[in-house]
Amino acid sequence: MDSKLPLVAILRGIRPEELELHVPALIEAGFEAVEIPLNSERWEAGIQLAAQRYGDQALIGAGTVLRPEQVRRLAELGCRLIVTPNVDAEVIRLGLAAGMQLLPGCATATEAFDAIAAGARRIKLFPAGALGPAYLAALRTVLPEAVDMYAVGGVRPETLADYLRAGCRGAGLGGELYRAGQPPERTRVQAQAFARAYREAMAG
């Protein structure tokens, strides 16, 4: 996945039959991962379909994962990435034991270190838009350098560079990238905008 951009597409509310209309645009733009939150319609069918069809082109994951039994079911479906809004040590350990990548949600140093103690090597600052790049930069100074941070929640193409400069490796992109029911062309345009913003930030 080294050629991919460290961007996670959050497709909240997408239906299984819509995946083939949107996911190719994300892969084409260079997104590293696609997350289907568990509060989406028929999420089990969607994650299984995405894993089977696109798992060799992107990291297919699940978001809003809250309970250990969900991790076990996701492993059966071929999920390779677990994204959570919180820190649950058992969820993290089970995901890692199943060979998945983990991206637990943290808002404080205490939560971040709890996630790291459970084995996480990537964490998401959530909600990044409310906390801001300055908060992220301060948090970054106390975290181990080997731990990657992702900004999630409220990140826009025009603010992505601010979070990268503050110490993020990448970002998870939700409503500014995809809203349930939007046309595929909107997804394509926004995916390209985020990819362009990332590349320009890295080049500058």
C-alpha cells in the first residue's frame, strides 16, 4: 500500500449496491482505505462485497466499531481495518490478533496512551475539526514518534494541509467527501480534491 495516500474514505450510509458506483473513484484518486461504518444500511453485506471486490486495491474497513463481537464478525467478512470512535482495549487487541489494522479514536493524551498500551500504532484525533491543528500539534509532542496520527471529523480539502503540518500522517474524510445518496461524480470530484490537497501539502 506504499503507493497509496494515507487517506481513509468514510462512506457513512452507503448501501451495498452503491459501492461499485463510488469506490472505484476513491481507488483512482489514490485513497489507502475505505471505511464503511456499522451504522450504515446492510453493513455486513457491504463490507463483505467491498472486501471481495476491492480488497486487493484498497484496505477495506469498518467504522464505528464498538464491541468485541463486532470485531469477530468483521474478521469473518474479510475486513482488514477497524476504526473506532473511542478506545476499547479489547476491541484493539482482538483486531490486532485477527491481523487487522486499527485506528482507534482519541481526543486526549490519556486516551491516546491507553490505545497505544493496548497495541495501537495508529490513532485518530476525533473530532479534529472541533479540536483544531494547534491542539493536535500539542498532543503530537508527547506521543511516541512511531505512532501515526490521523485527523478525523471536519477535515476539508482546504484545511488538510494544516493538520499534516501539525503532525498528522493522514486523515479520515467523512461528510466533506461523501454524504449518503450523493451522485458518484460528487464523490469523484471530492476525492480528487483531497488527493490534490495532500500531494500539494507534501510537495510544499
